[in-house]
Amino acid sequence: MKMNHVEGRKRGDVVLYALSTCVWCSKTKRLLDSLGVDYFYVDVDLLDGESRKEALREMDRWNPRRSFPTIVINNRVVVGFKEEEIKKALGL
């Protein structure tokens, strides 16, 4: 599965599972961008075949309910757009 990378200040491992049509996913990306954080993301709905299956398997490890956005920050999971929780997990 190919993930998109946004360069920024390293705050550990940050991975966002998103949907391209999800307003809350877009808000999460904008938040990470505004904080200048280095992160990886994948828009699961734009994947197909084995890439999509791989993304969903990986996401299931963190959020079996498969709700979006799911963000994994240094092995800590935040489900949904929760600005303060995200900042806290990033150490901000």
C-alpha cells in the first residue's frame, strides 16, 4: 500500500487513515499541516484491490469499527477529529 507523505517536524510516527470525501478527515489533514507535523496518510476510498485490503487490515489493528478519520500517533489511536487529543498525542 502506497501512503502519501507530508514533510514536517518529526513528532514520531504519525499515520492517518482517511476518506477523500470525509469533512473530518480533511480537517484533520489541515490541523496536521498547520502544526507543521511530518505524517503519512492514505485515502482508503481511493485504493482498490490488494492495496485497499492491506489498508483495511492495517486499520483494523487500530480501529476495528473502521470509522474515519483514524490517526495513529506513536502507537496511540485517536478516532475522529479531536483536536486537543491529537495535539496531546503529538506532545504539543
